[in-house]
Amino acid sequence: MKNKIVLIFFLLSIFLYFGCDKKEKDNKVIVSNNNVIEQKINYKNGDEYTFKYGFTKGKIYKYKILSKSQNVQIQGDQSQTSNIEIQYILSIDPTEVDSSGEFILKVRFNSIKVNAVLGNQIISYDSENPADTIKKRNPAFAEYVAFQHSDYNLRLGINGEVLEIFRVDNILNNILGENIKNINDNLKNQLRTNIEYQLKSISQQMFQYLPEKSQKLNSTWSKTTIEKLGEDDAKNIALYRFIKVEPRNNKEIAIINAELQSETKKRQSVEKEGVKYEFDKPKISGSGLIEFDLENGMVTKKDLKTNFIFGMKITKGGQKIETQSKVNNSVLIELIN
């Protein structure tokens, strides 16, 4: 199950790294009703808009992340479909803001729900259901049990990139449990690195890598990244267009259109022990919309979809079998408070 769940984050992560050049803006300062001093952003200068994060210390922000993945495996005239749905509710508590514009954020898992259909197997997990805690003994659910009601810290760059994950020992202790004294330091460090990697993948979805220059309506920018695709690399080009500003509840929300183009190479055929493997060129595409609160400086909604198709022909003894993988991923991120 874990390998299938990893597929959710691979194709979605390509939207999370993009940007332009830099332009600074001063902030406005106001006092909210609960005496928390909020930093409001002077985001407009003529017909140009500045994109900048504006988390306020003492204020708690809550996000919902809903990821869905459908994986269809076809071999000859047979097929198997797997569906995985994961929902996280996370709260963000800004603890530090330095002069460079970076933030230290304390993130907490408020709830986790997993529903999966893997062939004929139905799997579910709900962190709010006490009975599901016993699923800790099942390796497929150990990490979710370890995450529930746990917190960690991250460092967020001025452009929206998650630069560092730290203070994850409580999650590591939850995974290892009573066995922690019997685990050597090398294995602990490896597990800690794996935890930090997965938390970074989850966390980055709540943020958007922002353009550093002020943008006019219909401005476009792009970001190119190289992602691992099995043994090969995929060159992913995320294209963005600032299409409009919508007024909502006395706020101005920037609407950004996202499109994914991907350049992949066709792998060379391989022959091993009398079996020949011929690979089709992988096809990756995606699209979506991002909504950003210009004055408060944060993502309010992201709705992204990606598609992946990969085929292979296997020949042995004059017989040929065609296989194909089709993966459709979607992620919906919403600010819910």
C-alpha cells in the first residue's frame, strides 16, 4: 500500500516549485479583535500586484488537504484498479518571523482519514476513531497512527518553499514505540530522514512557490524542475498565468491558472534471461487553479490534477504481452478558518 500512496505525492509535487524575480513591499499593521497584531500586506501598486506571505504570530491557521489517486494497471485483456483517498486536517502556528521574511511554523496533525480500495481489498483509517489506534500494528497504518495529534516544525522561505523540517522526534518515538531503545542510531537517523521527507511533501502542498516580482494581470511565469521517474528523470515545466483578481468577503483573491508540460525520454529496450522489455515514452500532464489572498498573504485554495500514462511490451518465446499503467491524481487544499 505504501508504494501506491507515494504515487499521490510524486505527480502533485511538480506544481509546488516555481517563481520569478524579487520586489519588496512594506506591510500595514492592524490589531484584530482578539488583540493579535496582524500584518497586512500593501499588495497593489498601480496595476501591479505583489505576492508575499503574511503569517501572523499568535494566530492559528487551519488547512484541509484532500488527495485522491486512481491507479489502473492493465496487462493484456485484464486490469486492476486501485483508489486511494487521504485527508489531512493540519493547523499552523507561526512561532518566528525573521527580518529576511522567513517563517518558522509549528504544524500539527488534527486528523487523518484514509480510504483505499486496492483490488478486492478495502482499507480505512480514521485518527478520530479510538478503535483505529490498534491498527498501529499494521505496517500500512503505522505512520498515520504516529502522525495523529503530533506536531513538527518547518522553515518556510520568503518565496513559499519549505526549506527545512525539524523537531520530529515525537513522531519517531511514536513509530518505534517500546523498541526505541533497541534501535541503533544509524537506523534512527534513516527513519528520521524518511519522516522529514514525507512531512515536507505533505507540507509543501499548503504553500505556493510565489513570484518574487510584482505581477500584472495576464502575466505569465514558469518553473522547471527535474523529478525522478523510476530510474529516469522527467523534466517538468510548470506554466502559470495570473488571470484575475476576485473580491470575496472584503478580500481580494488572486486567481492563478496552472498547466504542466513534461519532457521525458523513451527508455532503451532491455533483454534479460530471454525476456525482452520495450518501454513506451511516459506521458505526464496536469492543470489546476490556485487562489491566493493578496492582503493576508496566503494560499486559500489549490485544486490540481495530474495524469500519468506508461506502457511496456514484454516478449518471451514469441509471445508478447502489453502492459500499461494509468495514474490520475488530484489534490484539493483549502484554508478552512
